[in-house]
Amino acid sequence: MSIQKRASRYKAALSVYWDARLLAIVILGLASGLPSPLLFANLSLWLADEGLSRTSVAAFGAVASPYAINFLWAPIFDRMRPPVFARLGQRRGWLILLLVILIAAVITLGQQDPRHGLPLMAAAAVMVAMASASLDVVVDAYRIEIMDAPGMGAGSAISVVGWHLGGTVIGGAGGLLLASMYGWSITYLCLASVLVLPLVMVFLIREPHIPKANAPSSQKQSWRSTFHSAVVLPIKKLTERPLWMEILAFIVLFKFGDAMLGRMSGVFYREMGFDYVTIAEVSKIYGIGATFVGGLIGGAALRVLGVGRGLFLAGLAMSATNLLFAGLADHPDRATFILAVTGDGLTTGFAVVAFVAFLSRLCDAGYAATQYALLASIANFTRIQLAGISGWIVDSLDGDWRLFFIITAVMALPGLALLAHVLKKTRKGDGVFSRTNRITS
């Protein structure tokens, strides 16, 4: 390939980020990510500082359960008109309503006293989780429906960047900095005010186009018709796709090995002799930074490679970087630690973006909230449950971390074999996506 042609391909790949729609996606991603530390890491620190036991702090994490089951009420956001703001459209109306509720819930949570009103604090936290988990569903639906097929990878990448901007940078690090200076109540009030930005932006963006056949009916329907259009039809549209069972198996297996690595990484770092400061520095600075870069590279690469081929490459690279941790088990020094975490961050960022784009392309406009929430829940639930055996595997290997990481690398192969099968069948003309008939497009 000539230098001119290669430069042209790189320019085409990067041009995918010159899209005004991505500004809305990154700000909505910020709104999705910001509540996460307010319910997990930072809230745990707040409770611990107030003298709650480790058991109580850990148990309090159950308030975030709505994130795991939001697919149960996702059909509401596809079929029901949003109250109050219906004139703004199906997606924009729900976005505004949920953002208003979320802002109020975060402010309410910040005003609680865990020493004297823990039940009230738990109720406020559940309200934040419900609003945030519901907002995630509508944000994903908006992103899927506003982007066309060629831009789906960039939309996924920018969404991930926005999530980390809100969750890791503003809500996480920014929240800790604010708490050190002003206390937790003022911190939650300040972070709630950040959500005004996406709220204002929703008034400025356009409503996605929904095919008339998939749009919610304005006429009153029986409960049977409502249930059919809200639940049965979206699932039916998914299951009627060619190669559906292979695709479903791939969704379950993809990132299985990586999930097992992630579940045991903290324990591994400590057993290798790294202290908390080193772990925090390497994982936050090198790990998060590499994830950002890998995600942006992935979004551009998908524009050239296509979703299918890009996902296969990302999965293969992610599997290979697991072997870096096997090397770290043999040589537990700082340089090898940085290399392993950076390599893992790059490939994980690429893989997450490609996987999100893959799931997004399976969804139909008008049913995206229900379909994406269901697909994401299947992927997350199975990985969480299956990754629970990771500790048992390490114990069964008598603490042989090197062999454990080799096993996690091999565990990626069945999923990749399924994806290769789908890609091969697609090239023979079997369509799997709703918007195009080629998985590699």
C-alpha cells in the first residue's frame, strides 16, 4: 500500500470523531458515569469515615442493585410516553425527567447523616441508583438511535470516555478532592450541580428518528397488546436474527477470561508485594490513561475494520495481554507492573468500545432501550457469576499465578471461535444486524 493510500485510510479513520453528535454523547456519558462513585467507592469512604464497620459498608453496596436489573423496566422507556416532557420526544423527554429526578436524589443523599439516619440514607441511595440505572438505559438508546452504522464505533468510544470523565475524573477524583476541603454534603451538592450541564444540553439536541412501525402507539392499548409491543416484540426481533444462538453464546463468553483476571487482580498485586500507593498510582494513572487511549484508537479502528473484524482483533489482543500478567508473576517489579497494566488498559479500552458497538448494532430503533439493556445485562450477569470461580481456580493451582493467567488467556478462545464462525457465515450473506446486512460493515 502506498504512503498516500495509507495516509488516506488513517485520515478517514480519525475523521469519524469530527461529528457534532459526539458532543451530546460524551456529555450524556458524563451523566451516566458521575453517579457511580457516589454509590460505590466514595460512598464507602464516607460511611467508613463515620465509623461504620466493614461488614456494614460492604452490605450497603446492595443499594446499587438496580444497575443489574434495569432491563426489567427498560420497556417503559421504549413504549410509554414520558410524562410532562412528552412534547420533546420519546428519548429527550425521558432524559430530562430522569436527570431532574437524579439531581434531586443526589442532593437528598448528600444531606443524610449516616450516624443517625442510616435507613433514610439507604433509601436516598436506592433512589439515586434507580434514577441513574434508568438514565443509563435511555442514554444508551439515544446513542444507538442517533448514530448511523459507520459512526457506531466512535459513538461507543466517546460514550466510554464520557463515562470515565464523569465517573472517574469528576465524580471519583474530583469528589474526593471536594470532600477533603468541604465535607461530603457540600461535595454531593456540587456534583449534583454538574448534572445541570447535560440537562441543559438535552434541550438543544435533536430527537432521534424512529421508524413509524417501531414508534410507540399514541392510541390506548390493552395490557396484552402493550406487553407484546413492549417485551415480546423486541425480544422476538433479536431472536429472529440469523445465527442468534451463536451470537448469544459469544456475548456470554466474550471477556470471560478478562473478567476473571479483573476479579483477582487486587489480590494478585498484593501477593506480588506491591503496596496500596503503588497499586493506586499504576492502576489509576497508567491503567485509566491507557484505557482512554485504547478506547479512542478502537473507535477509529472500527471505522476502517468494521465492527466484526475490529471486535475479533480486540478480543485476540486482550487475550494476549493477559500473558503480560503471567510475566509479572515471574518478575514482580515496577517496570513489568506498569507494562502489564498499560497493555491491559489499551486492549481493554479497545475491546469495550468494540463490544458496545457490537451490542448497539444488534438493536432496532424504537426498541433500543429494551434490547440493549437486556443484552448488556446478559453479558454482565454471566461474567460476574462465572468470574466468581476465579479464586477457587487460583487455590486449586496452589497459588500458581503464572498458570492462572495463562488459563485466562486461553479462556478467550471459545468466544473468539464463535465470533469467527459468525464472521465467516456473514461473508456468505447471512445478515445479523438490523441496520445493515453485513457484520463487517
